[in-house]
Amino acid sequence: MKLKSLMLLGSLCALLLPRGVIAQEDATAKRMKWFQGAKFGMFIHFGVENKNEFNPVDFDAGEWARIAQQAGMKYIVLTTKHHVGFCLWDSELTDWNVVDQTPLKRDIVKELAAACQAEGLEMGCYYSIADYHHPLYEPKYQNRPNRRTGTVEGADIKKYIDFMFGQLEELCELYHPCLVWFDGGSGFRNPADKPLLRRRELVEMLHSYGTLSNSRLGDDDQLQIVDYLSMNDNLAPAINPGVYFESAVTMGDSWHFSSHDDTKTTQELLERLVNAAGNGGNLLLNVGPNHEGVIPEDQQTRLKEMGDWLTKNGEAIYGTQAGPYPYEISWGTITQRKEADRTNLYLNVLEWPKDGKFTLFGVSNPVQAASLLASGETLHHETRFDASSGQNVITLDIPRSAPDEHVSVIKLVVSGDVKTNDTFMQLSDGKVLLDTYNATIHDLEYIANKPARAIDQKMFTVPRIGQGIMPSRGLTVSGFDTKGQALSWDFKIYQPGTYEVMVICHAGKDQTWNVDGQVRASVAGQTVENQLIEQKRVAIPTTTPNVVDLYSTLGTVQLSSSGAQTLTLEIISDFKGNKPKFRSVMLVPVQQ
């Protein structure tokens, strides 16, 4: 290792002055506003497997940046240092880098930073806290359990953190990243170990350079220290979590290049984009350049098609906020943009109605105009008040065929700010979708200081240990498995009729579904109960390919009048074997 000294963090001293603190806070808020408006970024996993053979002869940072720009992306995040500790820049703090150790002998980060600037993009730096190579890194803090055994002579995690601080300041000084995308910090998951990361000091240093930080710096889902939430890999919330997030997604199954990878369809990728934007977040879509440094052709094709869609429909994505509904929408998502005394609602429709009618509920604002966003074609609209359910019903006359083969966007201009009731609403396809994260929790006994809903615990990535019904991965709930526990929801329907009651749980794609407990649903004075017997498995567009939604039907109920209802789901016999992860309850209208 070169005898190179750590860079001093002297810039922090100036921030002790009140004026400096205020200026830094303003700069951070400005940077965060940019990030929230950007919506779409490119993740690049590019690394060294064998340093002596790493020589991507066709690497062209300008081409990477042009591909991102043509895709409609606003920023790029590069794996500047992955878990193996190898640096893709000419670091002054270690010779374990691409310039000193490989035949390429080029500073990849420097070239990409310049290319991004030329294309009007921002660049961020992925930085792994875990380091498999550095002699100061103590094994017990590694991010993989199989690496947490044994000792390394001379290792000192506090000195390694000093080294990490120095490298991050070096990146900020040299390349001015818009954000640092931390990863590999699971070895500090024990609350007693988190102070070792000196998180507040580190984030303040990054902020002094106008650089944001993600929540993987110490699993800060509540954003007490960092700036935004990083969801689990390939995961996005199907609801608005109430904090700003970014969803990092692979184009296939692998993060790095794999010749055997199957790239997702343009439809699947656009679903990811409108889902992220509609629920208040960004999509960070990963590419894996091959050994020559070229982004694979099929990935380039998908990105170009996404860029073509954004050319026509970008108004519904960039600079928008999450839609007004706090719950999942079965037909797509809504984004919104407030302009003076009106609000533009963008209905990003994945499932286009075939009867020429589109119905929207719960928006009480007067409608000023309705049109197809891409073409500008005006749509006829009517609004009526449904007294039984106490809500406005907006009906749009739409083409019988979807105007876009992937996602069709309806632009609805309404007066004022859109405010909706938190009560779950029946959707335009007649379904009522009740997610467990927003359910009211009824534990067996009172638990002091425990929020009444899973979403209020602000835990979205790392399962938290606790009593009773708790948040779990994939925005499901766990611990809901003992007789007497219950979840409940208030909702409104506008269409009386017969409804099938379905329970939806997360399950492994190849998991044998064998649960022995029973549940009961109660609504409108009726009850249906059953074991969770698998009816069908459905791929989930917002999570990893190895997880599916598993549907179980409890029975049917008759809802004889429109208006407010309450549904309760309770455990009536213990689950002793497999413990299900409940995602939602769905009421599906039965066609008579």
C-alpha cells in the first residue's frame, strides 16, 4: 500500500458558524429537491474480478452517459468501490485501484464524471462500507455472515473508518458527486456498533460538499440522519411509504454483467418507473457493462424504448409528487404536479378499461380539463356525488383501445390542492385492496408506545424485532399468527354486490405452501373463514423475481349497500408451521 496520508476534514470547522450551518442546510435542501424531481437514474455495476486481466478496451464513459441521457435518466451512480475494496479511481489513499493495479490504467470515475457533465447529468458514487481486502477491516463487521469469522492481525475498525472518511472526502473533492450510495453496512446492524460509523459527522461532511446520503448508512429507515431511503434490492413499495425513497432494480437478475441474464421487458421496466414515481420515489435502473466495457445491446434497446416513452409522457414523471391516495391502486399509479391554483393529476394506466369508461373516486376538486397526455386529445368528463358512499365519482370517456402499448397516461386538471380521505376506496375496476401496512393492528394485549399501524413504525428494509404484529420485508407484516390477533380496515364502496374475499401473502417462487392456521374475515355482519389454501401465484412487478403473491380465497360476502364498511381479519387457530407474511386483503366483485 502506498504511504499516502489521509486528507484532513478541515472544511467541517467552518460549518460550526451559524451562517455556515444555514448555508449548508439550504444547499442540502436544494440538492434534495433536485433529486426528488429527477425520478430516474442509471446504476452501473462495473468492477474488477481479476486485476491483471481487467482491460475493458471498449470502455467509453461518453457512450455510457449518452445512453443514460437518451433513456431519459437524470443521474448515474457508479460502483466506485464495491465489497472487494477495489477503487475505480486513482485514489491517493491506497494503491488498490484501477490505475495502479490494472492494464487499463485509466481513472474510470474521473472520465465518467466528465462525461456526465457533458451530457447534463449528475454523477453519484456507490461506496461499500464493507471491504474484503483492506487490512484494517475487522472480520466481525463484514456484510456477509460467512466472512465474520477469524481475526486479522493489526485490524482496527476505527482506523478503517478514518480511511473511509478520507476516501469519501477524496471522492467529493475530486468528482463532486450528487450522492453517495452506501452499501455493505449490515455488519453494523447491532445498535451498539452503529456509533462506529460516525454517521452524523459523515453526513455533515457530505452535506458540506452538496452530496446526499442514502439510508444504508446504518439502516436509517426513519431518515433521522441521512437524506433518503434505499429500498431492499429490486424492491419498491406498492404504497406511498411517507418518506422519500429510491428503488434500485436490475434489468435482468444479475447486478454485474452475465451472459446468461434475461433482460426485463420494456413493459416491466416502465411499470417499475411509474410505480416508483406514483408512490413518491425514484427508480435507479442498473446496467452491467460487459468485460469490454460495453453496455449489452438488449439493455440499450430497452433503455431507448423507455426514453421514447418519456419523450411523450415525461411530464407525468419528472418533477412530480406522489399521487393523493395513500393506498395501492390496482390499475396503475397516479402522480401529481401543483401549479398555482390548480393540480395536474397524471393517471398512469397499466390496465386500460375495455368499455370506454374510466372512473376515479374520492377526488372532490372540480375538474377543469381531461386529455390523453401523449396526444393532447380532449376527453369528455362528468362528475357526480354519490351520497351513499359520500364521495365524488369522476367518469371519463376514453378510447376503447389503449393509446400506448406500455403505459397510457390521462392528464386530469383539477382546481386547488387535491385532498383525499385516508379511508380505502373502491377502485375503478370494482376491487377493494386493503394492504396490511396500513391496517390497524390488534395485538393480543396492549404494547406500550407501539404505533397502531405498521407503516407508522417507519421500518421498510430491515425487519425489527418486537412484540406482536410487526413490519416485515416487502411491506408485509409478520408475527400475525396467533389466535386472537386481528387487523382491521375502514373502506368505502360505491357498488353493492357479491364480493370474493381473498388473502394475499408473500411466498417464495418455488416454496411449497403448507400453512396450518386458519383466518376469519368479518364484514357487514358476515364472516368467512378458511385455511390459507393456495389458489394461484402471481409474479410481483415491484419485488425480486423469487418472491410471488400467493392468493387464498376465504369465501364470498354480500355487500347490500354502498358506503362505509369495516373489514376485520383475525387469526382463529394458531399457525404452528410456516408463518405467512400477510400483504393484503382484496375484495373482488363477483360477476353475476
